[in-house]
Amino acid sequence: MTERDLDRLTKPVLAHRLLTRTFLLMAAHPCTRAIWQRAYELAVGVWGDEDIMTTLHGRKATINFANPYPFYAKEFANYNAPLVEIIVLTSRALEHKVQVVDVGAAIGDTALLIIERCSYCVAALDCVEGEDRFYLTLEHNLEGTIAKTHRAVLSSKVETVSSLVRSQHAGTASAQGSAGVRATTIDDLLAGGAPDVIKVDTDGYDGRVIGGQRRS
């Protein structure tokens, strides 16, 4: 690897680290937040499509530079806390560890949150992602954890649906592509009984995903 190649790898990581560490301080005031936002936009314009290494929920993880999740998690201390509470309360009510399914798992940020905060009450964590680049990152980020990854697109039945494409920002994808892909159902994807908790984040297709889970 040449010095130039190393320099290209280092700059986005350092830039993202600086943005992350200054975010809370600068976000507290409108003027400084505007400065931070402008710096973020400029950095995204240069490195937005690059993958960098950062820390998510106590673990080293790969994330797309433009993915806003690290900043959401910093600004909102209870971001996604209701999901954690649902998992814990379901486990208590059933009096056993629960099976959790994360549909639209993207790079694994929600799974890493679950692992950090309530893995003690999770018997199985199945993460489903159908966008190719997200899936590869998901698989890497969850290696060695309790999570099992599945590369699949889900619907209410086995059918052909629009392919997944990046939509609102680098952290999400939805079924709006021009190509067709084969979709399956939660029931067909997961053998055995029904999951205890299902989290779905599929940008408007949540109802169709849930419609494919009929096993009780």
C-alpha cells in the first residue's frame, strides 16, 4: 500500500472522528450547530460514499461515512430505547429468553444496540437485510455476536418485488428499484416457531413484511 493510499484511508476516518467528538458540544447552540452541519455536509461531499471504522454501542463497526446514525444516537440518549424495553418486558412476561427478528437490519446498528443493552434476555437474534452492500457490512459488524444474518427481501408472500435502493440517506434503502428481486416471507425464512419480537424498518413496506408472519 502506497503512502497516498494510506492517506486516503486515514483522512475520512479522522474527519468522521472529529465530527463525532465535536457533535454534542457544537449541537448545543444554533450558531455552532450550523457550523458543524456545514462541516459535515462538506465532508460528506468528499467522503460520503466511503466506509469507515467507528464505534457503535461499544463495538468496532464499519459504517458509511454519510450514515447519520452515530449522531442520532449521541443526540438522543433514549434513541430506540422503546425497542429495548419491549424486548425486556416480553421476556419477563413469557418467563424465558425471546427470539427477536430485525427486518431491514441495514449495517446492524439496531442489533448492536440490542446486544449491548439486553442480550441477557435474547435467545436468538435474526437480522434480515436485502440490500447487497448493507448485507456485507451487516455480516462483518455482527461477526462473533449472538446475531444470525440473512440476505433476503421479505414480503407478505413469495413473489417478485422491486429491488432495494438507497433512498433518504446512506443508512436506509427501500423497494423502489427498477429491477425485480425474489421476496420470501418471515415464515419461510425462519424455521420453527414464531418470533417473539419483530422489528421492521423497510421504509413503507412494513405491513407487507408483517403480513408474511402467520405462524403463531
